[in-house]
Amino acid sequence: MKKKDTAPTAQLITRNPFPNSKKIYVKGQMHPEIKVAMRQITLSDTKDSMTGKVTPNEPVTVYDTSGPYTDPEKEINVHNGIERIREPWILNRNDVEQ
């Protein structure tokens, strides 16, 4: 008897980005074809409690380990698995067998 498919449906997978942030990709220096996922976080302005002066803050970029699920540009299909983004790079090393 075939087991029932228990993979989550598209309606149950959280795709929402984190608040006040967006996913960006930075190209590698040694391997420009590899893009590293980063998260650019928008910061609120700083208000000086004594003078009331408002100073804008630049966004902060941090390493993003959330995977493709928080990237609204990626198509998610739990049956196909994640994209094989490193496969060409690994095969080009000529030190692996498939």
C-alpha cells in the first residue's frame, strides 16, 4: 500500500520575509557564479531624547541562513527539493564521480 503524501501544501509553507528586511544575494569573489544569501535589515531612525534630533540609520546586512523559503522570487516545490546551485561548481573541479 502506498503511503499517503504528508508533504506540506503550498498554503502551509511560510513564505513571508522577516519584518523590515529583504533577501539580497552577494556574488562570490573567487566564484562569481555562486551567490551568497544575505538579509538587508532596515533600521529605524535614532531620535536623541535630549535634543529631539533625528539621525537616519543605514541598513545592516547580515548572513541569511533561512534558505529559499523566504525568497519571494523562488518557486518552492517540496517534491523537487532545493535548487542544485553548487552542482556545476563541484563538477568543474573534476574530482568527483556521479
